[in-house]
Amino acid sequence: MKVLKNIRDNIFFNLETNFKPDLGREDALEQFENETVSNDFYKYWNMDPRINHLVEDNHIILAERVCKFFIDGQLPDLVNGYATGVITSKNYKDNG
């Protein structure tokens, strides 16, 4: 149980120190090509249909970081290094 408590404490510490709640809308990871595409996406879908507001590429990146945490204790960066500009004017209707 002590190991689980340490893992939990490390995750909460990382969330508190690395997460920036002032980033704005769910597209804070800049997954959209630009603001126009972001607005078109939300108008088309009427809500955000992406699981956890992430495109598939960013789910893979996040999963790898979480695995590294459990394997060798490397705290995951929850803000930087994610795929950007993935949702474009040509594919925003396909990213739901």
C-alpha cells in the first residue's frame, strides 16, 4: 500500500506543478491548425467528440508517458511535446 500511496502522491504533485489550467479551451494543446478550424470543428460537431479532448496521436503520447511513470518513475509532462496542428480544414469532419 505504501508503494501505491507514493505513486498517487507523485501523480498529484506532477499534476499540481505541471498542469496549467489557464490554457483555455480543450484545444489548449493546439491540436487544431488554427482558430478558424477550431471554431468550424465545434460548429460541425456541436460538442467535442474526441475522447478526453485528444486526437489519437496524443492518446498514444500520453499513454507512453504514463507507462514510463509506472516502469521507471519518470514523471509525465502533461503539457508539452504533444502533436499540434493535427486537425485541419481538410479533416476536421473526420476527427470526431
